[in-house]
Amino acid sequence: MAMDDYYVHPTAVVEEGAIVGEGTRIWHFAHVRRGARIGCSCNLGKGVYVDVGAIVGDEVKIQNFVSVYRGVEVGSRAFLGPSATLTNDLYPRSFSESWEVVPTVIEEGASIGANATIVCGVRVGRYAMVGAGAVVTRDVPPHGLVYGNPARLRGFVCTCGRRLEKVVRMKLEEVVFRCEHCSREVVVSRRDYERMILERALRR
Ligand SMILES: [Zn+2]
């Protein structure tokens, strides 16, 4: 394994057998286990842990003290905010004999806010945004904005991260927003849009 095409701080541990892409930087006290796969140009902050078999794409930013456990797959350009928590066990018992990893997928470009908890078995769609401190127990659709405990779908966000307010076209299968910040058009499915309308009306 060539050590010279990515950076590892002297206090970090990258086990033999971990795969780390070019240009990635691994900061103080981070720990990357054997069999972990990390793409190119990622940034792993202080105290980040990447478990055996965890997969991280390219250009991913993982802030301080995030643990990416086995069974978690993080897509390219995703952002994991400081102390966000990802789990991999739906029936945690210290004495359990039949432990089973439940996979979690964070799709391309999605952002997880500081201190949010993603309960395993969910898929956070591409370019979705999870608010700080949210507890996510259900799938988040692409471009979905969720927050709260339990996290509810409250709206949609643009690729640029800003909230989408303006619907420019409504079709049978899809709803098209235009971002007032960057003028991009973002298409979300009509089903996800209806779900958002319902969940936004919920008290909690
Ligand atoms: Zn935008």
C-alpha cells in the first residue's frame, strides 16, 4: 500500500489492508480498520473511526468523532457532521449470540447534521439533508430535508443545500422545484412530495 499518495497524521492508525484513495487526509487520532475502503480526496477529522468493511466514496467529508461502522456505505461527496452517529444493530444486547449487521446507505452528496443519529437499515437519498440532532428511523428520499425526533420529512433541498420553496411544474409522477439561490431545477417524485405534505402537518 503506497503511503505517499494520501496523508495520515502521526497519531492516526491506518491498519494494514485498509484501502485509502489518493489525496485523502486522515487527521489526529483517527482509526481506519483493515478491510475498510475509503475513496480519493476525502477528509477524516479528529477521532473518526472507519470499521472493517465500511465503504466511503470519493470527496467525502467526515467531521470530528464520527464512527462509520461495518455495514455502512457512504456515497461520494457526502458530508457527515461532527459527532453524527451511525449504528448497525437493530437489537443491541451485550450478550446477544446472533448479532446481525443491518446495512445503512448514505447516498451521493447527502449531508448529515451534527449529532444526528441514523438508525441502521435506512437509506438517506442523494443530496438529502438531515438536520442537526435528528433521529432518522426511516428512509429519506433524494433531496429530502428531515429533522426532529423522530425525523420527519419537512421539505426538500437543492444540490446547493438551500431549501426549495418554489414549485414550477407539477406532474403526475414528479414535482419540479426551482432553487431561488442557484436557479437549478430539482425534480422530486410526486410520492415523496405527498409524503412531505403529510409529515409536515404532523405535530411530531
Ligand atoms: Zn440551489
